[in-house]
Amino acid sequence: MNISSLFVILISAILVNNFVLSRFLGICPFLGVSKQVETAFGMGMAVTFVMAMASIITYLVQILILDNLGIQYMQTIAFILVIASLVQLVEMIIQKTSPTLYQSLGVFLPLITTNCAVLGLTILNISQDFNMIESIFHAIGAAIGFSLAIVLFAAIRERLELAHVPKAFKGFPIALITASLMSLAFLGFAGLV
Amino acid sequence: MNIESIIYPIASLGGLGLVFGAGLAYASQKFAVEIDPRALAIRDALPGANCGGCGVPGCDSFAKLVAEGKASVDGCPVGGPDCAKALAEIMGVEVDVKERRVAKVICNGNKEKCKDKFDYHGINDCVAASMVGGGGDKSCNYSCLGFGTCVRACQFDAIEIVDGRIAKIIPEKCTACGKCIEVCPKDVIDMVPYEQSVVITCNNKETGKIVRKKCEVACIACKICVKACPFEAIDFKNNLAFIDYEKCTQCFVCVEKCPTKAIEGDLEKRKKAIIDDDTCIGCTICKKHCPVEAIEGELKGKHKILADKCIGCGVCEAKCPKKSIKMN
């Protein structure tokens, strides 16, 4: 393992295999919490924390428990258990530290539990045979990629609010079109690594 | 199949769950947010319809505002007096319970009584209909269109469309949340006290001559009710009579006198005064105050109510120094 391979993992998770725009994971909060840059940033941070912690803990769970006992088939349920607990923890911390953010994230905060980006990340970590360090870099890359996508999208949506959009396209239709254009734009990174 | 393949998953996942659970329990202590216990109690005492009738989104927000003292305990129009009392108890404040009010459609001009301007075959909705042909298909521009926009807005099933396309509000179910008033494009719904049975059911603000041509049951601004009312409870504004509900004693005189029957009131509900002979001392006070001379009797003699003249206004009951008059 060398530094450059870690860098490749990081960049590929952020840009090339962006979780939202290339892998299409975590679309629900991507569309739900992207009306304001500030909220989107908060969501990105929450997901970053959950992803980083989840990748460490699930890695340990996989190696120490699942592989040891030969019960890999329990992977999904065990990982969801880890993620759900982490989300609960994040929810408590956010409620304590920033009630405003807690209010604006609303139902999407507990919904990180079922955010397939997090579960997808942990399962990808295992299936690509990443070790601990690589998993952490992959998680950070995925989280930055998610945050990047959601913050960019929120910024565009903020400007769309003021733009002159045909009535039929107002709101979600134009948001979905924007998302697809962003996804196309990110295709440009393919072949980077 | 060995027993281990069952034991391992159960033990490992159970163990994980236990560890995480313990961790979360610790965290919840550590990061506990103090929520005003009164807010929770208030939330439980509220109806929980999240209708927004109080002006804030949802019962939770309202409960929080009340607990912080930023909203009045009687601010929930749906819960009514009972809810206000419960909230006042939780907050430890006094509340003078407001009279219960209900929404009322102030129009009786159904398809038979109010003439059509044209046949409407459009979207089945008052707002849509009110945009066509200068305010809908009815010749009266102030009338209830009866397409049920309010019925759909009502969360309590308290509105129905009766024969001849007029919305009717069932007072028993109405919670006075005000949703119907908001959505009605004709502003033909008003709030009246629950106990009030005498209500002017016309909203037309045009002069009598014009109104007469349009609707059989409209207020034609003849002012007969104003003159007839013994308590000066009726006044006129914009060619329309309106009742001062504080002064109205529900004597139904105006209901009887109105030439177009534009004042609603169930005469069956009219009360009659009864004098208790045992306690009447013959002071003639009631006789002097009766607006319709329905009491006869000499000084120091027992008084008698002339049932066919009595309008059940209750003035004598209030004036009798011996409390020997009852309304029945």
C-alpha cells in the first residue's frame, strides 16, 4: 500500500464514482434536503460523520465477528444495525448542539439510517477488499463526494428559485432535470483514474 | 446442520445490539436536551389534527409556543373551551373561556330561489366557477356557489352540500378552525356563536331593487327587522342587515317580520316565559319591561304571561327581582 493508491481511492470516490451522481446512491436526501446551501451542508456533514464512523465500525464488525464466525450472510443486517445506532448518535448530538439545523434537516436526519449511500459504502468497502486505511479514505471520499454533489445542487436550486422557469417545470421537475445534467457533467471525470 | 450456525448469528448480533444500545443510552444521558415538560403535556391535551387553525404549523409548534408563553392558552380554535381549560391548568393560568363559535354559510339562495345567469359545465369547484362569467353561474354575485370547495377544505366533515347546491355547515361538528372561510372565493361563510339560532342568511350588498330580481330569499334592505327588533340589535351596513349577537335575545321577531325570509331562525325553539305564582309578589316590574305587552296583572296581584304574545326574549326573567320567572 502506498500513498498514491490511497489518493486514487479518494479522488475516484469524490469525482469519478461519485456516490450520488454516478452510483445513484442516496438520492432521497439529495433531492429532499437540497433547497438551501446551509441545510445541504449540514446534511453533508452529518453524512460524512456517519460514513466515516460506519466504515470503521463495519470493517471491524466484518473482520472480527462476521468473518471469524463465518456468518458473512448477516452482513446487511449487522451493518444496518451499526448505521442506525450511529444515526441515532448523530441525531442526539445535532439536537444538542444545533437545534436550528435539527429543525431544518427534519425527517431526513433519521432517514440517513436508510440512506443507501451509507450502506452502499460499507458493503463496497468489504466487496472491494479494502483494508482499514483504504476503507477510511474511501469513506471520506464518498462523504466529500456526497457533500459536494448536494451542496452544488442546493446552490443551483437556490438560483433556480429566482429563475424564470415555465410553470409546469417549477419545483421538482426542474430539480430532476438539473440533477441529470449534473450527472452528465460528472461523466466527464470518467477515465481520470 | 449444527447448532453453532444458529447460536453464532444470534449471539453476535444480539451482542452488537446490546453494545450499541448501551452506548446510545449513555449518549442520550450525555446529550439530553431539556424539553419543557409542559410542552409535552400541552401537546397531549391538544386535538392533534395539525390543522393550522391556530396560525402556526402543527400542534407541536403551538404547544411549544404556549409553553414559552408566546401563545394564548385559548388559541386552539378546534379544541374549544375544554382544551383551553386543560391548557390553562397545565400552564397554571386563568382563562375566561370564550363562547364557542361555529362557521355558518350566510346564503340560502339555492338553485330554485336564486336565478341562474347561465348553465355552468366547468370544473366542479367554486374557485374555478367564480372565475367564469363574472363570478359564477348564479345571478347573485355574493351567493354560495355550492361546488363544495369548503367541503373539501374541511378536515372535520362538518360541511355538506344540500339540495339546490348550497353548502351547509353542521354546527355540532364544526370546530371553527376557519379553513372554509379561507378557501371560499365568495366570502359567504361567517363565524357565529354556537347558541345563536337567529342569523341573517344573506350576503348580497346590492340595493333591494336589484336583489329582488335575482333571489327570492335575499335581504332587500327594507329595514323592517331594524324597526321590529325590540332590542335594537339589528343594524344596516352596505344594504345588508346584521345582528349584534351580544344584544340579540333570540326573540325571533325579526324572523317573523322579514318579508323575504332572509333571517334564519327555528320558531320551534322559541321559549315562553312562565311565572311562578308562589314567589311572584306583583311588583309589575316585568310588566313594565316587557317589549310586547305579554304580561298582565295588577300591582300586588299575581302576574300572568299571555303565551300567544310572549316572544321569549327573556327580558322579564332578567328583571324580576324575585327570580320567579323562568324561560321554558
